[in-house]
Amino acid sequence: MAIVIDERSRIVVQGLTGREGSFHAQRNRAYGTNVVGGVTPGKGGQAVEGIPVFDTVRSAAEATGADVSLIFVPPRAATDAIYEAVDAGLGTIVAITEGIPAHDMLRVFNYLQCRAVTLIGPNCPGVISPGKANVGIMPSQIFMPGPVGIVSRSGTLTYQIANELTHRGIGQSTAVGIGGDPIVGSTYVDILARFEADPETRLVVMVGEIGGDEEETAARYVAEHMTKPVVGYVAGFTAPPGKQMGHAGAIISGSSGTARAKKTAMEAAGMRVGIDPTEVAELVAQVLAGR
Amino acid sequence: MDLYEYQGKELLKSVGIEIPEGRVATSPARAAAAAADLGGGVVVKAQVLTGGRGKAGGIKLAEEPEAAREAARRILGMSIGGLGVHRVLVEKVSPFECELYAALVFDRGAKKVLAMLSGMGGMDVEDVAREHPDAIARVYVDPLAGWSTYHGCRLAFEAGLQAELLRPVCDLFARLFEAFTRYEALLVEVNPLAVVGGRLVALDCKFTVDNNALFRHPHIAHMMDIHLADPQEVMARERGVTYVKIGGDIGILGNGAGLVMSTLDVVAEAGGAPANFLDVGGGAKEEEIVTALEVLTSDPEVRTILFNIFGGITRCDEVARGILTSIGRMGITMPIVVRLEGTNEAEGRAIIADAIAAGATNLFVEQTMRGAAGRAVALARGVV
């Protein structure tokens, strides 16, 4: 099963002819992912290492049967790429681009509300369903197939935790990087609901960080709707208020958005919360072993 | 990015919102000249990016230029909330009938723009929200539909304002929304918003813009140049490094915002004091590592350096070479703890091991985050 993407997903890469796009599209294809085409306006008819390039998403989808778009377009054109993929009828869009203006994303988010589209990101590492497909920039060698779902705002923290799990022989069903921006297409709740419905996933790791209140909302969802165990982690206990910590979303304003508030909310929801990535992996091992 | 009051007011003025006549001054003499120029009574206000200016003595009334000079002499060089005051805004005093509160907020939870209006202006809005929650009218605006006149009407009626203010409030909010969207703000707050003879005048202003949108607003990006007081942060910005100073003695460098935040926490948990947040980003090459170390070591408080790299796009051997190049070029003698995992980790660790074998006694390799943090804390304390 897995969620969001699997071995049947057919991927078209917007921005395939760029440096990042071509590098990661080839890595994704080498993993076994069906990378069926790319889109760069004006470069239709060309190919990147055998992957055909189209001028528009519509023509790419018609020619290849693509149902997923992977976006590597620079920030000032990225929301245009998202709208094009939505209007071409692609059901799943993964936007890697970092640095998209917040107002642009606010409009995109509201545009998607009455449409049956899953947007992952932006400012995210993508999605990997180990052994099936890798859509994005995650290093596939540290993952292995198994029963743990991961949902995270941070790329490298996802790698760190996946690596700790894999070292313990614990594999993953799907790892979803939802992105570090204030407005992202899919929230923790959206992804938790899909893990809950996925028969392959037995346990979910939710990786949070400072800023906003998405983790608190997700913790309430866990308490009310999840039957599967969820192990939590939050980064940013030492972050000073008012300072942006790398991710545009990671800024504490006023009294809300602190790591402590998020950890407290997770624990109140009955989640076990690790103090660092190593303890997260230890907790996962304990829960899976029935301890 | 937060703007100073006078900068935010310039943006309000550009959309036709009335602000008091005023001048920015950087010395007591210029404040006196500004007061003489404006004529009559003035208010001298510290320009600083923190709340509580008034209580800290950063706002003073002056009846004539000599008093403005004295007020500026006292305010310039003050420290408010840990921030030095380098500028004052000298403004003509506006006599007003009453004070309102008006704001637009980029609401990341609701995914809408939140508009707020209250008749209880001039005080801390958080206090008002706590003690008189009904006194603040709220309306959510769909960013696709934009501002409608009815939004302003609803705010005015639900805030309980008198009917004469309906038209000015509607006009003000339409302009405020124009400023909010044109300059891609995350927050625009006017408190107090004074009622002066039936007109609305913005007496103060908090304006926060989206850093990601600054490429479309070069004049606002330019305003930012005078914001950075900390020398490491200025250097980091010039060199394109994501750096935040925290103030401890263990310099921290890693790849990815989440992993670096986590590293700070693990160091603090081990009893250490992180000096900074520094994210070299994905795919950093040798030269970028050198640049990052230059920024990090320019902080004189740093006594130990901790590298925490989880290589995805970043290659551990590139990082290892960057560390050795930096040591050679900059002559770093303080301890450097290195934890490398992920892409090309074996090559990276071999490079560091060879350097240690060749006599680089200030390099230490650790396998895990916890081990690396513990070692860095011990080295900073001089225990090892």
C-alpha cells in the first residue's frame, strides 16, 4: 500500500531541464520510480537522459498518462507551475521549491480547497515509499521497507530519524516531508489520516518544530481519531523568540509556537515523545515490540 | 522582517493613510532641528523593534526644540529590551478625540487574512483580548476574493463605533489591505489609530513583511540594511549564510534547519550553551563550509565547534575537506567535533582520520549526535 505515491505512480517533473530537476529526476528513476516526462516551456521535444520533455503539463500528461507532478521550479515561477499542474488534472503535486512568497502560497492553498488535489510542500524534501518510489530529494539508501510512517516538517531530521530506525532493522511504509513554510499544501492531520487508513502502516512518527500551531492541532487529531500509535518529536527548545530559524515557518512569536507547548500537547494526546532523534527510534522499537 | 515605525509609516503613507508629520533624527542636534522645522509641540520616539518603549522611557513629549534635544539625548543610546536605540522619530503632536486599534494579520492557521478593529486603542492589544474579548471585532478575508466594503462595515458595527466613523473606517481598511497585499506583509498593526476631527491618523505602526517576497520589493529589502546590529549576523547575510546568534560558547554548524535546531537542543540537554544556529543548507561544497566557519569563528565567545552533518544531497567528504581547508587557511586551534553520517560518510571520516594521524590534535570524530554533543560540552568546559 504506502501513501501518496507508490510503484504505480507516474511522475512528470516540472523544471526537469534545470540542474536540480535533472539530477534528482535521474536519481528517482534509478530507484525504480516511473519518471515518465518533464516540462520546461520552450524545450518540448528535447529529452534529458531519455526522459522526454514537453512544453506544457497538459501535453505531458496526455502523452504519458502522468498522475503526479514533481516541481523544481524557482520560487518566482513555482506557484505558476502548481496552478498549471492542478488545471491539467494531476491529482498529486510535490513541490520541492524553497523560498516561495507566503502570499502566493496563501492564494494557492485557497484555490485548492474545492479541488481534489493533494499538494505536498513546498519547501519540502518530497515523499518516499521505500522499495516502491522516491519522489523528491530524499537519500533513498537510508530507508528500507517496513511498518513505520513518518511525517515531518524537516528534511534532514527525517533522514536522521529514518536512519536511526533502519539501523535498528525497522523499515518505513512512507516518509512524507510536508515542508517548512508557514503555508503548505498538506498538514500533519491530512497525512496522519492517510497513515491511519493505510493497512501497511502500524505506527507513525510525527516530527515537529517550533512555529505555528499545526503540531497542537495534529495532537488533538491523534487523541480523537487515531487508533495507531504515534511517536512524537519536536525540535527547537533552545530557539530564541522572534528569530527565524532557517525555515520560514520556524519562528516563535509571542507565547505560542514554542517547542515546550507542542511537546505538552503531544503528551496530553497520549503520544510518547522522544527527547532527541535517538530516543524517538528507541520508543518506536519499544512500541512495535509491544512494550 | 520587522520594519521600524518610521519605515512602516512610509508604506502606510504610500497608500494614502494619514500619518503625523515627522522627521527621523540620529543625533540630539538633528532632533532639535526637526522640532524647530515642525513647529509647536513634538513627541520624540525611540525607533526600536520591540514592545514596551513607552514604559522604558523611550517616548517623550517636548514643547520646544531645546526640550526635543534633551529628550533625544536621553533616548539615543538607550537599550530597550536588549536592543540599542540609534534613531528617534520626531513627530508633531496630534490632538485627538479617541484612539482605535486596527490590524491585518496573515493567519497561517486559518489560511486567510484576519482583519481586526477595536474601539479600545492605545493599550496593549493582548490585555484587551484577555480582559474584553468582545471589544475586538474580527473578520476573515479570502485572499482570492480580496477586500470587500462590507468587511469594513462589519468591523465598524461589531466594534461598536459611532456611525460617523463608518465611512472613515471602511476607507482606512481598504487602504490598509492595499498596503498589506502590495507589500506582502505578514502583519500590519496600527495602534493607536487616532480619531482627529473625524479623520483617522496612524500614530504608531508595526509592519512585518515576508522575507521570501523581498525580491519583488527592493526598496523594502534596502530598509533592512540598517536592522542588523550584530556583526556576525551582518557578515552572515553578506555571505548568504543562514545564521542566528544565540550567545553561548559552542559554535554549531549543520545542514538543514530542523537538524540544526535539534542539535542545539541536544547540546543544551548535555549541559552546554549553543553559541548560534548555522545552517549550511543542502549540497554545501568545500568553499561554503569555509565561509560558514569564517562567520562562526568571528564570534569571540565561541570556544568549541560542533559539526553535525547528515548527508543527503550534502556529501560528507566535501564537508571534511572544507573543515581541513578552513583549519589551514584560518589557523583554527580551538577544538572541532565532527559527526558525519549519510552520503559518502566513509570517505569523509577517512579524510578527518588522516588529518588527525597527521597531527591535527584539535579534531575529534564522533559517531552519534549525543556523543558529539557530549564531547563538545566537555571540550568547552576544558574537561577533556
